[in-house]
Amino acid sequence: MRPAILAAALLLAACSTTSQVAQTEAAPNSVASQWRQQVMEISAGDDTAARGQAIKSRLSSLGLDPHEESFVSGEHKGSNIFADVSGSPGAPLLLIGAHYDRVAIGRGATDNASGSAAVLELAAAFKARPLRNHRVVVVFWDLEERGLLGSRAYVSDPGSEKPAMYVNFDVFGWGDTLWMMRPAKELWLDAETSAAAKANGFQLNAGEMYPPTDHLAFLRAGWPAVSFSLTDGDEIAGVLAAYQRSGKDTAAPPKIMQVIHSENDTVEQLEPATIPVALRTVEDALRAWDAANPQ
């Protein structure tokens, strides 16, 4: 993308109406409250089907028509949930997703009802004010915890549509920093997210090092993808060390590592205060990217 085109797109996004996330239900506190309520409803489900039903109920309340696509991977059977949000049928696809399954222990509130609720908030935003150049679809993957099986089933299906961009959310429960994974060679959404974070006064940590989650299925297929988490900036190095099994023991593991995949993964760990600005930053970045990439 030429610098002049990108600069014009960023300016256009900044000068246009404010993010729909900021406008939704009149106040940022309402966004935080709605997000937390949705995390509670998803994590209350005792099995994956119940978690999926909470998601489908919210999608239906937004005026959307969710549908499930079943898949089989080895001995595992799962079901991904999709909903068309907005945009012309022939427009390039912006796919936004998160996994909704959880491990057996805990309630899976942070991992990953939090990310699923973030996707639902963005669905509301892009339903209320569609993008100009892209069609938006949201997806909720099953069996991520078994090895990204839901997203892998999608990218390996010859009938699946390759998106212009896939945007993933995983572990989005608290923090002062938007943690973004984008490939070092591509820098997808990098300039747009950096500009949006600066405009919103929010910290951004963007780079290639990032825990494994559903964006990897897309990248391995050669499809464009990025992923977002919300955390405290001073925890990122510890999280990466834990996933890299570097052998570095710490007296106080990062909060994320103490919560996910444990009995601590409940709604009591959530801290919604920064959710509105974090979601606003992502929404602003996607609107700038959309403006810079007409059909």
C-alpha cells in the first residue's frame, strides 16, 4: 500500500464519525457492561453447546442469523458458528473470530469467553455502521483447545472463502496494552492499529512473537491473519517465556498464566475498565484499513 493512500485513509477514518463501539448504548461504561454480561453468559455454559447457545442468542438479539457448520477431525466432532454481519454479498470478506470452547477445568471466562464477547461487540458495531468496502462475517471456532481444529477445518475446506483479512481474538479480559500479532514480513494492519492506538491514547505491543491460537491456521494456509489479546504490558515477556518453555522460573508468573487453563478462569478475574478503548482501537484500525483498501 502506498504511504499517501494509507495516510489519506487514516485521516478519513479519524475525521469521520466516531467508532460505533464508542457510541453503542451511549457510553463506554455500557460497552464494558455489555461485554462483561456476555462473558458471564458464555462462561455459565457447562458444555460447548451451552456456550454456543449464549453466543447465538446474542447474535440473534442483534438482528443477525447465526448458523453452525459441523466438522470432523480425526476422532473429534465440532461445530463452528458463523453470522453474516453487514456488507454487499460480492464485497471482499473481513472475517472476525474467536474460539468459544474451553478446557475441562475452570469456566473459560478469560480463555476465551472474553475474546468471543469482544467479537460480539464488534459485530454490533459493524452491524450498526457497516464498512464501505468489505463484507463482515463473524465466526466462533470450536475445538481450538484440541489443536485449532475448528479453524483448521475451515481453511482446509475447498468450499471456504479466503478472507481479505482474518482478525482473531483470544484472551481479552483485562490490561493496559493491546497485544497484536502480525507477521514481520507483512505488517498487516500494523500502521492502522498503531495510528488508532495513538489516537485513543492506548498502549500497543505489535510483533510476530505470540502464543499459538486460531490465526495460525490461516497463516499456515497462506491466508492473511492477525490476532489481538488484551493484557498488561509488563506480562507479555513472561507469557512468551512460558510458551517457549525457556526454563526461566519466576516467583510470580504472569496473571494470564495463573488464570487460563485453571480453576481460576472465572468471571471474577475480569477487569472491564479498558475494554471500551481497546475495542475502539481495533474498530478504528479496521475502518482505516477498509477505507485504504477499496474493491
